Amino acid sequence: METGHMKIRSFIAINLPSGPLVDGISAALEMLAASGADVKWVRAENLHLTLKFLGDVEEDLLGEIGGALKAATLRHAAFKISFKGAGCFPNVKRPRVVWVGIESQEALGRLNADIEAAMEGLGFGREAREFSPHLTIGRVRLPRTISGVRPDAGADARADARADARADARADARSKTTAGAIAGGLGRAIAGLSGKVFGGLDVESISLMRSELSPMRSGSPPKGPKYTRVMDFPLVGV
């Protein structure tokens, strides 16, 4: 019996090393989390700036990806970026993503453009949206969608649909509560960070990363993904 090729969930990123920068962002995370809004916050050890999400990649392709990234990074010297302020996408009233802002973006933008071109050469599609550098620190948990049911469905299906509708109503109420918390305490906390300077980072390399979901254990809260470096690529251009 043939077995499928192993796939690795991968992305390209700039990792944030431990130190004063991460300590400052972690303190801001604690303050934002105190608002009580239903947000999945990023753990300090997982903080990173995503340059390109690749998705599930055949393990056999990692060597080609590494070669393309090495060639792309050879054209770039190390540079510095600064982290300042916080905000939400798309906005604080209907947030999906909570972020810390990034300044000094010109060199970062050129690096990203070369990474996009290199990955496109291997069959990965370009991002449809313009590159907007930011450090994701939280994702708002969304209520599940409403279940549908066919008109000719049986009694059991209709009963399940009614139960789903009641659950959806409760989820909608929770969603409104979350929105209220975000527009209130969390929104005020984010506004309080609008001018906060977290510090700078000397970007000397990028990394090809692997993402693995932690196994669920009964009675224990989910730990979130585990990120592992697959390859590092120093910026050694002139």
C-alpha cells in the first residue's frame, strides 16, 4: 500500500528573540488580556513577523524552498525595524486581528517582494493584498456559523436544526458581549497603546518555520501551535 508524502505546515518569518522588546510586548499583552475580551493571544515565545504563509508543503519540496530563499536573501543586508503602537484589523469596532505596528518598512518591503517572487517561481501564489507589515498579537474568536436544514428533512434533522438555532442565538449573544468588551475595555487599552514605542529589532536573518498543532488533552486548555525553525537564512548582502 502506498503512503502519502508527508506535508509540513510552513511559513516564512522573522522571529523575535527574547529580550527587552519581547518583554515590553508581553507586558502589553497582559494589559490587553485583562480586558476580558474573547481573544486568543499569542504566547511570547511564538511572537514572529510573518512574511509569507506557504500552507501544507510536501516535505520533499523544502530543499527547493530553501534554495530559493537563500538566493533571495543574498541580495539583502541586515536592517532595523521599529515596533510602535497597536490596533485592530479591520477596525476596533469589528476586530478580527489585534496587532502591534511596525515602522521603518522600506527594506522590509523590498525583502518581502523578493520572497514573493522566489516563492511564485515554485508555484506558490502571490498574496492578493498589498503587504502591510504588522506583528499579530491576538485573534478574536468568532461565533460559529448558523446551520442550515433542507425543507424535506426528517423530524430528527429539524429538531437538530432548532437546537442549532438556539445555540446560535446564545453564540450571537456571546458575540455581542465580546464586541461590547472590545469596543469598551479592550478598545480603550488599544487606544492607550497608540503611541507606545516598544523598541527596535535588528533583522539579520529570516526563517522557514514549521507549525504544529498541540494535541488536545481532556480537561486541559488548548496550548496553541508549536513553531519550529526548519532553516535560517542570514541577510548577508551589501
